[in-house]
Amino acid sequence: MLVIGAAQLRQIMEAAETAWPQECCGLMVGQRLANGVVEVSRVHASPNLLKRHDQFEIGPRLWVDLSRALGKGPQQIVGLYHSHPEGPAQPSAADLNAAW
């Protein structure tokens, strides 16, 4: 289960509105708890390098810099987010194929 706070959800929603009609994307930072819950503590928006409304690519510099800054601490990149501006709010076939 993924637990995300109202402030982080608001940031994602604002990023999606700003990026429209293209997809927004970014990384989620948090920690995996012993009970299997993933708790998101912050989000980091990324420019969509593909500049498309139906696909996204997160900037590798953000991913590398954030991974290095987090090191081996309890906070890690726990996932990514992106919007579907003209589609349903569910994973696409491409999303499911690339899921980690």
C-alpha cells in the first residue's frame, strides 16, 4: 500500500495542471515500512523530456542527483508519478510493461 500525504498529492496535482496538455512526471521519496506500507514523504517534479501528451521521460539528472543525495539512508526513491491528461486515471499498457 502507498500512503501519500495531502501536501504531496497537492504538489502532484499542481504539476499535472501546469504541464497540461502534456504529461507531468516526477519521483516520490519515502520509506518502506516493515508492514509493507510505502510512505511517501516528498515528491520531486521533473520536466517531461518527451514533451508529449501520451508519454513521459523523467530527467536522468534528477534521478541520479536525488539517489546520490539520499545515499543509503532510510529515505529512498520509492516510485514515480505521471499524469494521463486525456486518458483514464489508471495504468496504461505501457505503464504496466515498465512498472518496477
